[in-house]
Amino acid sequence: MSAVIVSQPSPSAHPGPRRPLAVGDPARILAIAGDQRITLGTFFAQVRGLAACLPDAACAVNLCEDRYQFLVAFCAVAVRGQTTLLPPSRTRAAIDEVRVQHPDSYCLGDCAPCGCEAPSLSPLPHFVHMPDPLPLADGPPPTVDDAVLAAIGFTSGSTGGPLPNRKRWNGFRAGTAQNLAALAGLWPQDAGAEIVATVPPQHMYGMEMSVLFPLLAAAAVHAARPFFPGDIAAALRQTQAPRLLVTTPVHLRALLESTVALPPLAGIVSATAPLPQALAVAAEARFGCEVREVFGSTETCIIARRRTAHEQAWTPLPGVRLHPQPDGTQVEGEHLDAPVVLSDLVELQADGRFLLCGRRSDLLEIAGKRASLGDLTRRLLAIPGVEDGVMLQLDECDAAGVRRIAALVVAPDLDEAAIQAALRRSVDPVFLPRRLRRVAVLPRNETGKLPRAALLRLLQGGMQ
């Protein structure tokens, strides 16, 4: 970690107005868990009941696997004035690293031993198991201090070490209003969408679209986090129209490669990785709905949208302003406490939209020639027989002082020589990977991203 944030939230230092925890009539449906449809009123009672059971602390690491359990836990923590910590993964190492920076914290989960990726995580110090059943408590609708530090999200580590980002409740409210505008037109204004999400709620995209959106935009969310196409279809069949699928390019590609039939969809939302235009076109044709790609980051949350099947330019969300800089892009918005500088390079257009030109860290210059890792990866993936792959620049220099390119490729029916030969047809020789390894699978995390540290470790091995 390159930064340390003091964990104690400080709403009492600069208190804000109290805001409703969620909008809508208590009878509206907030969540779907199998054949159970949970009302907002029941949710409020469970939030009050759980909040009364939580320990006194500054922060909580929310490890709940079930999305509804996560939702109840997140809101109970906020009602107590505590901060939810969102590590970049639910591995023991990631959790321990976050808790070292926030020693006045506990872990909250719904699975034994702790609902994490590694069963070896037990025993986990300061672990609080979600009560089963969830306790109920009477009272008025819960409210939250608008200035409370609701969450600290950590970047994925795909371009380096995970970094913390502070999120206040007022920023979450403003961001949800922007996201509602981003999805306008996918379903009638007088209807509430029912959401199935394949992304974990601990990820900021999952937090925005499957936790905050149901709370603050009068939608309902399915409690599951389906992974396989059949599971996604089953969850969607348990929801009612209008249905919204919140997913990633990895899951969307798997759906297209399967023969599974989905019920009618109002729309599909994609994020976490660039969505190829051909994939968006195929998805719209197959599922009969619009695919909207959203662009954002843990640092900024969602800031732009586009219909990838028909356009390359991104439309900033209401109130978002972009300022290109030599080393990236400064982002301003009503949902941000202060401007944020991203490493993404953009080109502003006269109509206010923008084109993404890659990341500063993706730009390469070798022997006076320039390229980008994103474009090189696209050329690798275009080779027939390549199922997955990635290009990256090595940290160390060769004898000539150049940081060369390496590649990891999933291609069961191709050998390394055939892959290199195919790359030579479209890639300048100076950008050909000097180290290319075939692997059985890339180390993608829960949202399909590729942490750099995991890629470098995998380069040392490969498929024999």
C-alpha cells in the first residue's frame, strides 16, 4: 500500500443532514431471494435489528456472499455511523492488509468460516457472523448522516498496488442520481427495474448498480451472484419485467457462447473491462435489448456511458466534467469530494462527448515507435484459436535498457510459434512479445480484471 487512511469516520466533526436510507413506499419490493420477495419495510426492520447487534468500532469489512445479506449489513453499518471497508478481493491477505490500516475494525459475513475465497481464512479475528434469521426491530425508517464516511473502496491492483478511496453518503446519493440518468430510456419511468448482477457487491461497480441503485432509485435486486450462464438465466426467471442484467464482458461472452435462453430483458449494463463492439452487437441481436457500457473507476465511480454497438464516443453523466492533462484526465463531479486525476487519456469532442485513448501506463515507446498495450492485446485476441490473452510490459530492462513486452495466452490448440507467427502479421517487430507463455486460464478476479502481480507470477510458469 502506498497510502494510509485514518479509519475513524468523523461525521460528528462536520455533521450533515439526515437522509432516508432508501426511497419509496415500505410496501415496494427491494430484493428477490429465490421465491421470496422482500419489501422495503421488512428490510428496514432487519437493518434496525442488525444495527443494534453490531459491535462498537470505526469500520467493518463486509464479506457477505449473499447480495441481500450484504445490503442489510452495509446499511446497518452505515446507520451506526461506521464505515464499510471494501478490500480489492476477499483473500485472507487482502483482508489482513486492509485491517492493518484500520485496526479498529471487525469482519462481518454470512458464511462459515467467513464467506471468503479461501477456506483457510478461519479462524479470522474479530469476525461477526450474520444472525440467522436476521433480527427485526420496530421503529421509524432508518436515516443516515449525509456526511458519514460510508465506505472505503480499494482499487483492484490491475496496474499496481490497491489504493484506498473514501466515499461519503452524499456522494453515493449524487452518483446514484447520475446512474439513473445513464440508464434512462431502458424501461418505463413509472416501473421499477429488477436487477440481476454477476458482479460482487464488494466491487465499486457492483456496489453502485446492485446495492445503491436498489436503495436510492426504487429498483429491486436479486440476492444471488450467478456465474454460469444457466445460473444467470435461472436468476433472471425469478425476477419480473422490466429486467436489467448488470454484468461484465467476460460473463456476456460466456452467455453468447452458450445455448441458454434468457427471459425478455429491458437492458444489459457492462463494465470492468473494455467491451468489444462486435460482442455488443452480437449481444443486442441475441437478447433483443440495448447494451449500455458504463465507464468509471473505484476512484470516480461511474462517470460516462455509451451504446457500444453503435458508438465509440462516451457521454459524460450529468454534472461530470473532464479536463484532459498531459499525464491523464482530471474528473470533477457533484458526487466527488474533490477532483480526481485518472491515468486514462481522453480526447474531448465538440459535442461534449469523449474518446478514450488508452491509459498513460499502457502507452509504449520502443526504438522511437509507439503503441499501446490495449491495442496489442486486441490484436492478440483477434487470432483464431486464442480464447483469452493479455499483453504487458515487463518491469526489468534487457541488455539494451528496454522494457520488453510479454504475453500470456489461453489457446489450447495453438503452440507458441503459431501465435508468434500470427502476431507478426499485424504487430511491429519491436512490440512482439519476447516472452510468451501459454496457460490454461488467466488469473482473472471476480470482475474479470487481471491483477498485474498475478500476471507476473504466472509468467514464471506456463503450460507445459
